[in-house]
Amino acid sequence: MKHYLLVGASSSIAQSTKAELQAAGHRVTQLSRNIEHSDAEITDYLSPLPQIQASLDGIVYFPGSIHLKPFRSFKLEDFQADYSLHFLGAINVLKTYHTQLNDGGSIVLISSVAATTGMPFHSSVASVKAAIEALGRSLAAEWAPKLRVNVVAPSLTMTPMAEKLTNSPEKVEAGSQRHPLKRLGEPQDLAQSIAFLLGDQSAWITGQTLHVDGGMSTLKS
């Protein structure tokens, strides 16, 4: 049995990941601003984080947002808010807990297909997710061979966060047709990939970005 820390654990992808890990017999500790999905009360991901009285075998940082609008409509504060949540929150979590990871431990960060595929109205989320990918590669180099660090980059997935983009059959169909596999992602698609990167099956994989995106980042159909 291994022990994994899921941060931002109230998200549907995090809950699917939790189910995957627990089904395999692993222990899961959850941190979330939603106390129903947290083992400790926290207010945000930049404040001092609670102590975890146990060693860890893996950490996943899930918190994120989807703010899409023309560049001219973004205020500086919008970029700062996304940077704080996506990037500085991850930094705080890793600085707080990475020394508790056992040798061979695995860290998974979450990016987006938009980090490498230019898409209109994605300037904020694309920029900060590109930073996440760069952070993952840098830490993978710095912490090898003790720890592995990888990134999962999804495309549009059927989650509450993406509701504005998926809240009608017409939107779902239009989004599906933009992907070579002709469907949107499901939380389980991401959860299985994250569980793989956490586990021993991926023991020779580090510094990588795994695109779980229905082919969006590399194929044209």
C-alpha cells in the first residue's frame, strides 16, 4: 500500500483519481478548500499548509480554472489570479511536502492542451500551464533520481469546471468534432493516466508531459 496526497481534491478528476487509487488498495490524503473533500481545513493554496504526519509516495496538484476571453478583456489582476492558483499554489504545496516523499516518489502536475496548441481566448490559462510544464521538467531534472515529476495535459473534459463549454448537447457535439477521437474527455480518462504516472508501472518515466487530449495536440482530422 502506498500513500498519495491529492491537492484540490474536490474536483471531479481528483475524485476519480482517488477512486482509482483506493481501488488498488492505496491510502489517499485529500486537501481541498471544500472541507467535505479534505482531511484538514485550509483556506487557500498559498497560506501555510497543514502538517501531514506520514511519509508520502506521490503528490498531485489539481487546482485550476478556465478563464477564456479576448486578451483585451483580461485585466492584469486576472493573470495574477490564475498565476497564483495554478502555479504559485503548486510551488507552495511542493515546497511544503516534497521532502516527505519516499525514494521513488512521484509528482504529477496538471497542464492543458492550450499550453502547446495556440487557441484564441486562452492567453491566461495557456501561459500559466506552460509555466507548469516548464516547472515539471526543471524539478524532474533537479530531483532525479530520488523523485519523478511528470505533467498531464488534458483537452476539454466533462467536468463542472468546464460546464460553460459543455452545458448543451450542441456544445458537446461541436467540441467533440474538434477532437480526432470525436469525443470529449471524461474524468476517468485523466484519472487513469494520473494513477499510471504515480505508480510503479511508470518507474522509468520522468520529465514528461502526457497529452490526454483525444489527439487534439498532435493530430489534424
